Amino acid sequence: MLGINNKNICKFHIKILNLYLGTVDKLHAAHRFYEKYGFSRISEKELSADFHKCPLDTLFFKITSNELRERIYDE
């Protein structure tokens, strides 16, 4: 039986710089929720090149990891 200890546990750290969200125009409550928690509305042209856009998405939001961290730890 394989035991779990410090020798066989690996930790992976991924640095996320920006978080992007896409949504549709009609979901006004979602827009308010995103903005309430610090997301800024951006244009489609401002999306990260590796953002996988849903064909239905018409509005986009972004927050930096630093802004998100501040929001989490300030509450």
C-alpha cells in the first residue's frame, strides 16, 4: 500500500496573471455580479490570444490576479 507523505507529494504552481470571462448580453445579473467583484468590461479585441471564446459570447470581462487577490483578502 502506498502511503502519502512529503516524499511522494508533488505540488504544481500555476501563475495566473489575468482571468477572463465571456457571457451573453441578456444575462444582466451576471454582468452586475462580475462588476461587483472587480471585473472590468473589455472589448473582444482585448481578450488574451489563448482565450477559448464561446460563439454565443458577446460581452467580456477581465480581472488581474493582483486585483482578485486584493478583493479576496480585503473581505
